[in-house]
Amino acid sequence: HLEQNSRELGILLDAHCGQVKAYPYVIFSQAHFPYSVQVSFVFASDTGTALSSIKHTKGARQQVVQLHVISSVSNFLKYLAGSKGSLGAEEIRRLVLTLVMGALESPNPLLRCAAAEAWARLAQVVDDGVFTAGLAQVSFDKLKSARDVVSRTGHSLALGSLHRYLGGIGSSQHLNSCIGILYALSQDSTSPDVQTWALHSLSLIIDSAGVLYYVHVEPTLSLIIMSLLSVPPTHAEVHQSLGRCLNALITMLGPELQGNNTSVSTLRTSCLLGCAVMQDNPDCLVQAQAISCLQQLHMFAPRHVNLSSLVNSLCVNLCSPYLLLRRAVLACLRQLVQREAAEVSEHAVLLAKGNREELTPDANIREVGLEGALLTLLDKETDQRLCHDIKETLNHMLTSMAVEKLSLWLKLCKDVLAASADFTAVISVDTMQEEEGDKGDDASVLTTRNVEKSHPFTNPRWATRVFAAECVCRIINQCENANSAHFDLALAQEMKKRDSRNDFLVLHLADLIRMAFMAATDHSDQLRLSGLETLLVIIRHFATIPEPEFPGHVILEQYQANVGAALRPAFTSDTPPDVIAKACQVCSAWIASGVVSDLNDLRRVHQLLVSSLTKIQAGKEALSHLYNESASTMEILAVLKAWAEVYIIAVQRHKKHKQISKTNTCSEESVRNGSHSSDGLLELVCTDLGTLSRLWLAALQDFALLTLPSEFATQLPGEGGTFYTAETSENAKLHYHNSWALILHAAALWLTSTGFVVAEPDEGASNLSRPVTPTSMCQGSSSGATVKSPEDVYTDRFHLILGIGVEFLCSLRSDATMESITACLHALQVLLDVPWPRSKIGSDQDLGIELLNVLHRVILTRESPSIQLASLEVVRQIICAAQEHVKEKRRSAEVDDGAAEKETLPEFGEGKDTGGLVPGKSLVFAALELCVCILVRQLPELNPELTGSPRIKATMPQMLSEDGSRLVSAALVILSELPAVCSPEGSISVLPTILYLTIGVLRETAVKLPGGQLSSTVAASLQALKEILSSPMARAEKSHTAWTDLLRSALTTILDCWDPVDGTHQELDEVSLLTAITVFILSTSPEVTTIPCLQKRCIEKFKTTLEIKDPLVQIKTYQLLHSIFQYPNPAVSYPYIYSLASSIVEKLQEIDERKPEDTTELQLFQEGIKILEALVTVAEERHRSQLVSCLLPILISFLLDENALGSASSIMRNLHDFALQNLMQIGPQYSSVFKNVMTSSPSLKARLEAAVKGNQESVKVKLPSSKHSMNPGKNSLIQLKTNFL
């Protein structure tokens, strides 16, 4: 009964915890070291008093007093050991020894256990080898001399406890002596009690000794096996202690049991033999020890344990009437399924099919498998530890096998949820609000239960059904990480046709909806919560899956009535607040999912939220008094959060539809239908928007108060806030933290939709059935309150939104959700979408800098690309606000000082007259820091400190990920806008950094892409270059010279990208670099690019590129030259014309020798002709005739006669049509030159006449169609790729 005594001792120690722990923890924790000596003397006197009390009591009372004293001493010593304290004087040790020594030989086994514990704790506190040796020697002497059972059991346990608390190394010198004595005692067949205590002590020594015990493994194992075979099974306590020793040995050997040498194999065989002997023991506790040993063996040497035999043993004892045996079975099962869930399940089913009579009827494995048997056991079990193990086992099995055994798991969950004793009550759900056509759907869901066969689960408890609903959610999440066909109906049906064994979750959608409905409409509140959560998971995963049979629709549309019927019971007057809160979340998710497209269906779900809003408006009278104020706060905030989500989605859909309608080429009917569905939701929400806006602002004001630091607690309202009381403020904080983010976003949307100009508070309330009880923001509750001006009201609301958002972003915790961070950033974006808030930010530079620093911190601490992009968008808006402020100040100064000289006007913008940007006080510097952070993270080569040299290093260009490209592009947009925030002198300070980063991105990402396309980062850097080069600061008088020098250096840097650096060659995209040069030529003043050295190098780059054989590269080069040739300033365009036009003409004259073979070469010739036509247009009048006479022969050479036209390829025919069309335009325009060429060259005239004759019937049809089919494609392509020019 040693284990029972130990448990009783634990209960007793817990009972004395309050008394015992008070002494050491209260006194010693508050006393310094000198005072602890005094406390020790007090303890010594108390111990002496206890000894005298024990002597003066007799019988059972003496044992009770002694047990209390020993327990107190043991706890005190435990505290001293943990705090590294000391007992002090030698006298105290002697008193404790005297006290404990007498208890070690007490006839009460519980007292002996307590004394052995105190004996070891004393040695641990003293921490002296000599003292410990003395204690061990006392026990040795007693064990050698004493023959009574009491002394031998007490001192044998004392030896084990010494090793337990001193560790193997600390007591290694006595290890051999202890083991020898305990060996002898464990073989004393005359006293089973002595054997039990000795073996238990030996197990403690094995656990504590660790590897030091390795030399004793074989004799100990032999002792265990011999004892198991020789000790009668009736002595169950001895067998239990043997099992503990065997378990400790297996744990000590650990992974070494996997070895294949002879000695290890012998040890492993002995362990398995011991387990087999214990399995055959009739005592349940011995069988539990056998299972525990096999569990350890399977952990360390799984290949050597017969899994089939082990699983069979577990299944046989799965429903044992003995709790400890069931615990051992489930603990072992939990471990097995973590590694071999499928094998364990298969072995269990094979056992059941084998008609094993050992299986109890309760373990219905044959019908429902091991999974179902565990669910059945979970429903019947009451032990919390065992229930936890069952759930963990099922969760591991679900994780491993749910996807492969999808139908089985769904059937089990459905059977558990459908086996309700009061299912008929569910049928009474009111469906009168549904249309007649929808009633059939509801009825089918509610009555399908009646035609099914009886379930294997009989009236399961609500906790089991809650677990089944949670399993459904886990199954959905598991399928999300598996095959994509689980959420693609068309693909799932196709794969199901190929192989009927395939099974996918989307094919079970009806069952999922039904299970969620059954749980959501149950009488148990916990099950209703689980059912609503399941419904929410279903909506989020299946809302966007299209219906293959009905294009334009989704598969969840057919379940609208079912979802509505599942939600309506949650909005009745007697529903608990937590259920209403979850139902509101499901409602908003359902509306936001976009599944409901019909306005009437939308209105029915919307009406549920309206009823909740009406309840809130009614005030405290409408709220249930069965729950505390915190529950009411949770309900109110859940309703407001649901409305906020619906309003956000409604506004987003409305904006999206407006954008689509501007470019929509669909029929007028489709546009009208889309408008009806998108605007309908917004109209429904706008009906109650006046009320919602006040409630949202009130909730945000409450949240702002609750998040104030503790030092401001005295300034909080004594009666609480609008939706919470002072007494429940701590509990209410959690509810506000779960709801504030979406409410903040919705409130910001509402404020910006009104432009911060809102009507009187009473307006818009006529549509409400009841007045609003919470006071609106900035409106006093009493008639005598001070009336604020509209400007003050707007400012308060602005700072409320901004303050909450910034406070949250400043102190982001690790548990902050993505939803909250994203909603907060979106609220700031929305806030800065209108002019008035932007003016507040722009006029307060310190506020702008603080915001940028906060956003910089967000980017550093959150790796999510979506969060970083949202942060960059807010940064861009802050920079735009600063730009607007600077422009307004400049405009005001020019108006006020219109008659003054321009030189006398003050300089506005950062940098002022000096150009200095002070870190910490400069908005531009803060923005630069943030952009550098983004760019260096994506392109470390941009940081000279990381690359080791400030000069350009030759690195291979790289293609960034889609998210990385978007981040870099957003950072470049911000960089390009920074000069506009500076004064002319300030812009000179930041320009080198901006150019270095922009050109660096171009250089590091100029990857050659198929089709001659530009990467998104290159396009963004080119667009940023254009914005920078076009800046007014480049032309401002005070900064013009410096800008010109810096831009020339930047152009030189781009030209140097072609040249090898350090002997290495960079595989850069020539088109990207040529486009950058073209941007410089077209966007800067001529003096930047017309200096001979730069102009010559630019022309050389174009010449080199024209010689590249790739036709796509030549096409892009022609397009860029076409833009340069048309530049109005001759000083810029003429050098390029003189140097490059002749080579283009030569290439076009090769048409007779090199016919175009594909559309790419065709386009190349067409672009060349466009360049010649542009030359004709820009040429001086005296040179124009020469150019026309040069162009006409080239065009005529493209023509085909009547015979060749019929057999020509489509490429040559298109070239023929193109040339003929251009000739028809040039001929009338330059008629005299045209006549002269025709007269001087009869062959050209004949070829033209033949071509016109061949086309005389089809020219009117083919020419417009050719122009329509080719020119739009070309023009759109050119416009797309050169829009930055």
C-alpha cells in the first residue's frame, strides 16, 4: 500500500500548505540574512516544543500530532533547499534528526513516508558529504541489525529518498552499498511489505542515479525477472514495485535499447519478458505497469515492440472498470498515435473483425473503429485527466488521418451531433420569416434526421458533442493544408470520376452545413457556440468556391435558408450574451462573404443585426439581468463590431463597383444588376448609420479610457464608461480589445464619408424605432454642458481615431492579431483620404515625424507583406499631406507678397535656407530611414556597409518575389515625392540619396524577361526617376545648378552599368537601361544630357543596342528612339538623328534580302517605318523632300504584286497592307516628291501600280481592318511600357 500511503501523504501536505508555507515564505522572504538566523532559533524552539508535545500524547493522537509536525518540518526544509538557505546551528540539526528518527520507525506507514521525505530534505539543506554519509550509515546499521518490518521498511525508503533528493552524483559513494542492501531486502520472501518498500526505494535510486547505474542493469534486471516469476501473483504490491523498477530501468537505458549487439538484445528481451509476465497478472495495477513499460519500450525501441500485440492489449482494456488501467491504456495510445496513427487504427479494426471475445461490448470498434470507440469512452468518462488524454489521442489521429479517412471522421462527428434526445425541439425553429420557396430547404435540413437509421451513440453529453463540433473545424483546417480539390467543386468532381475512392471535403458540404445547424440550434449554450463557430469556419472556407453548373454563382448560395435558420434562434430575447456575440460575428461574416446577392435575402439576415441594434438602443431595460455588466458589454461590442464589418464591406463593394462601372464594357443590364446588389447593402446600413456612428464613437472613447496608463486611473469617470461600469472595467478590457479595431476602421470610414462635416446629432434619428441612449462623442449629457464649436468636435474625433491607432501601433504586443493591425492601418489610410485630416497632419511636423517613426517600428517588427504595404501607404499619405502644406504656404506667400521681388520670398519646406535635415526633427529624414529599411531588406546590395564598399559592385541582377516587388515599388513612390517637401537647398541634400537608391533598384533588378517586358521594380524605378527629374526643384533658381550636376552624375552611373566592373560582367537588361537613359533625355533640361561626353556615350549605347540580333530588343530601341527623335528641342534630338538614322534606314533596306518570318520581325520593320515618318515630320523643310524620297522606295519594296499577294504568307501580306496604307497617306501629303520619285524610277512605279491593282477590290476592307487589328495592339503596348516617358 506504499503508493496509497504516498497519495495520502500528498493530500495531508496540501492540507497543511497554508499553515506550513506561511512560516518560511512570509518570514524568510521578507527577512535579510542576519534575521534568518533569529528565525532559525525560533524554529529550533518550536521543534523542541513539538518534541515535548509528542512525548506527552499517546496512541492515535500522538501519531496525528507527529504527522503534522513532520509534514511542517518537511515543507520548511523544502523551502530552505529551494532558496539555498541554511538551518544554522548544530543544535537545530540534532533536534530535527531526533524528531525524524523516531518517525522512521513508527508503525504508521504514512508517518514513515513523511519521515523519509524529511530525512532526505534535511540532507539536501545541510549539503555536507560527511553529514549525508552519517545519515546513510545510520540507515545501513539499522537495516543490518533490525529484523522487524517497520524499521526495515522505513530505513529502506530513507535510502531511496536520499538518492532522490541528492542526485546520482551527490550520493555515488554509497550507491553500491545501497543497491546491495536493497537487493537483499527485495528478496526477503518472508515479508512482502519489506520487498515492496525495498523495490520502491530501488526504483527511486535507478531514476536518480542515471548512467551511474548502468553497471548494475543486468543484475537488477535478472532480479526483476526472477522475482516476477517467483513471487506469487497474490502479492500484487510486490509486482507493482517490480514494474516500477522495470520502468525506471527502461527509462535509464533509453535509446540504447535500439542497439543490435548481443548484450543489448538480451536486455531488450528481458524487458519484454518482464512486461509479458506482468500482462498476465490478474491485478489491474500490475497490468497498468506492464502497459507503461511497453509504452517506454515503444518510445525508445519502436521496431522491437510488437505493435499489433500491444494495440490488442490496449483495446481489450480500453473499457476496463479500473480507472488506473484505463489511464495507462490512454496514455500509451496517446503516444502511439503521435507516430503511427494509421497502423494503430488498422490493428484495432483487425482485432474487432477477428471476433475477439476479450473485447467488451462497450468498445464497439467493429462498427465505429477505434476513433468511434474513443468517442464513446469520452462520452462516458468522468475523470478529467483521462478525458484530456482521450481528446489528445483523437486530435492526433484526426491530424494524421482525417484527410485519408474523411468520410469516416465526418460520419462519426455527424452521428455524435445528430444523436440528441431532444432533437424534436430543434424542429420547432421558427421559419416563418423565410419565403415559401425557402421553407422546403429548411424542412429538409430539419427532418432528414427522421429517416436515418439508429445511431451508434446514444444521447451523448453536451461536452462530447462540443468536442465533435470542434473536430469538424479541425477537419476543415486539415483539408486546407492538403489537396486543393477539397475546396474546388469542379476539380473534386473530375477527380472523383477518375477514381471513385477519391474523397474531398467540398463533396460533403451538405453534411457540414447540417452538423453546424444541429449544433447551433441545440439547447446547450456551449454547443450553440461551437455550432456557430463551425458555421463561421464553413463560411470563411467555402464562400468563394464557384458552382460549376451555374457560372457566376457560388456553392453556398443554395444553403442561404439553412444558414438563416441556424442564426435566427440566437437572436431571441432569452439568448445568453456570449451566444449573441458569436451569432453577430457569423452574421457579419455571412453578409461580408458576398454569398448573398439577392437584396431580399440580404435583408432577412440584415434584420437579425437590426434586432440586436434595437436591443442596444433600448438601454439597460432590454438587457437580461441574469448576467453581469461585463456580459452586457461583450454583447454590445459584438453587435457594434458586426455592424462595423458589414459597413466596411459595403463601402468597399460600393467603391469597387464604381471603379468597375467606369471601365465596364459589359451590357447595361449587367451593370445595373451589379449596382443593385452592391449599393443595396450600403443602403441597408446607411439607414442606421446615424445611430451606429454615435455608438462607434462612444465605444472608441471607452476603449481610449480603458487603455490609459495606471497613473491616470484617478482621472477616469467614477461611474465607468458608456458600455461598462467601473466595477467591471478589468473584465471589459478583453471585450474592447477584441472589437476595437474594426470599429475604429468603420468610424474612420464614416467620418471621411462625411468629410468630417456631420449634421446635428438629432438628424437621422427619425428612422430609428427608439432613441439612442449612449451620449454621442463630444456632446455633453447635461443641458449645462459647454457646447463645442464644429472645429473642436472635428479635432476631438480626429485625435480620438489617430490616438487609438498610434497608441496601438506604438506598443505592438506579440499576441496582436493581423486583423487588428491591418484594420488600424486601414483606418489611418481612410483618415488621410480627405483634405481636413491631411491638413492637420501636414501643419504639425512633429506629429508627422512621430507617425513615421511608429510606422517604421511596425515594419521592423512585422514581417507580413500586407502589413508593410499598408504601412507604406500611410507613409505616402503623410508625405502628400506635407506636400500640400508646403504648396499652400508657398501659394499664400506669393499672394500676400505679389508685388515683392521673388528673391525676398521666404523659403518653405524642409531644409529652409541651409539645406540641413536634422535627424529626429525632419520628416524627410524619417521617411528616408523607413524607405531604406524596406529597400535594404529586399536588396541588401544597396547598403554600402553590407557590401563592403560605397562604390557600385558588379552583382547579378535578381528577380524579387511578388510581395518584395510591391514593397520596393511602394518605397520608390515615396522616395520620388520627397523633393517636393523640401526647400531648394533641402532638396539638394536629399537628392544624392534618392538617386542612389532609385538607380540602385534599377541596377539590381534589371533582369532580362521573356518578351522584352520590364520587371515591376524596374518600371517603378523608371517612374520614380521621371518624377524626380521632372521636379520643380530641378528648375528652381537656387537649386538648378546643383541639381544639374547631380543628375549628370546619376546619368553617368547608369551608363557605367554597361561596363564590366572588377573584370566581371553584369547580365543587365539593355532595354531597362536604355529606357532609363531615355527618361533622362526627355525629362531633364537639355543642359543635363547635351554635354558632349554624356551625349556621345548615350548615342554609343543606342548604336550598340541596335546591333543586337534580338528583334524584341531592337523593337524597344526603335520605340525609345522614336520618342527622342520627336523631342521638340533640336539640341537634344538632332545628334541622335544624325548618328542613328542612317543605320535604321540600312536595316529597313534589307527587306528584299531578309524577309520577316514572324510577327516580331514584322513589328520591327513597322517600328522602323514609324521612325522614318517621324524624321520626315521633324525635319526642316529643305531636307524633308530628301527624306521622303528615301522613305518611298523602302515602302514600295514591301509591296507585293497581284500574283505574289495570293500566295504570300500572312506576315508578308500584313507588311504589304501596312506599306500600302502609309503610301496612301504620304502620297497626297507630299505629292510633288511622290511624282518625282515615280517619274525617276519606272520600276518603283510599276511595282506600286501592280500592288494597287491587286488590292483594288479589297483595299477598302483590308486597310481599316489591318489598322484596327494591329495599331491598337502596338499602341497599347508602347503606351504601357513607355508611359514613364
